[in-house]
Amino acid sequence: MATTLEQNVLEAQPREAGTKNHARRVRREGKIPAVVYGAGKDSLPIAVDPRHVMRILNSETGHNTIFDLALSGGERSKAMIVDWQYEPIKGKLLHIDLKRIALDKVLRVNVPIFLVGESAGVKQEGGIMEQMLREVEVECLPGDIPTHFDADVSHLTFGKVLRVSELPHSEKIKILTDPNQPVAHVTSVKEEVVATPEAVAAEAAAPAEPEVIKKGKQETEEEGAEAPAGKAEKAEKPEKAEKKEKK
């Protein structure tokens, strides 16, 4: 499914670069620092509205969305988001990288894979579906970028694997990911035994196994130590028999 070029506009203002204090000032004003590059032009530090950026990232086409980047001063170009950073604790958007796009030149992007259909291995054989690959790298013109690939898994049973080579796509799209790489398969359900608190308490109260084994060895050694004394008693019996004969 190819994406259509978005008709939205991301407005931007040039900014100073190189200092953290300036980046903080940009954020205090409700903007975030960004950089735009590509199309044979120098990179340019800019400031953009994070709400508009999040609207693009959360759209159906996500970071593959192509939009109009409008710089104050008149410059306007097609662009897309190629990188972004979040604040680790609060999750706020901190910075983005934009790339100018030439509509007549191919580019490389990562496209997500969606599994569709109900697998026979899950429905009839009681297995679970495992997706090993969630996106592939493709090369195409900007106007032909797919929003996602639909991978039909209804035919999958135990022992069968869906591979990259089976993903449906038009001739306008070249998939760069290894065609033999697995996308999804059906695997068996692994039951995990979770110990109950009662079982853990009972195990803790029971004597440890090494102590029982050690005790058994000690008893064996003590029995072995008494054995020579028993033989000595047997050796005394002939002497008693001689005394009886003398009487």
C-alpha cells in the first residue's frame, strides 16, 4: 500500500546552533531545535513546533510522511523526519533531524510489517504466532513509499515460515532486506511452572538435600569403623572353646 504525499505544512524558523543554552531557550519558547539537510544544500539549524511534529509521527505514514517544510523567509521544500530524540523521563520530544526530499530521486526507508489473517497453526493446532521481523528496508521514489506491508499468515502451520520474499509489493518498490530472512512462524506454547508461596515455604522448611547425603555418608563410615570390632569378637570364640575342653 503506497502512501500519498501529505499536504500538511511544517513551519520552521532559523536558529543559532552550537550552544545548549540556546537550545534550552528554544524549548522554553515552546519550540524544539531541529536540523534540516540534503538535496545538495548545507545543513540548517531550525526551530519547529513539537505538536506538529508529533502529529506527523503519529499519523498513518509515521516518520515516512513527506510534507512541506516552510522556512520563514520564503524557502519551501519537501522533507521527511529521519531521526528524533525523546527526553527519557517525561517522554517529551527534544530534537529532530529533517531531510530535504527530491521527488524524482529514489530513497531508502524502513517500512513496518503487519500480520493479517488467522493462522491454521494457531486456530487448529493450538500454537502461538511469533513475529521475528517487524520492518524491512526498501528503495523507491518518495511517492511510492508504502505505509506498511500486509503479511498473510493464514496458511502458516507448524514447520512453515513466512519469509521476506513472500511479502507482496509492486515493481516500483525494491526490498533491500535479505529475502530469506524469516518474518513469522507458528511455535508451540511453552508452559512455565510458577512456584506458589506455599510451595516455596515448604521447600525452605524441608532439610537441604546435601545434609541428608552427608549424614548418610557419616552413618556408613561409623558402621565401617565398628566392623573390625565385630571381627575381633568372632576371633575370641575359639579361645573359649579351648577352655571348656580343659575343664
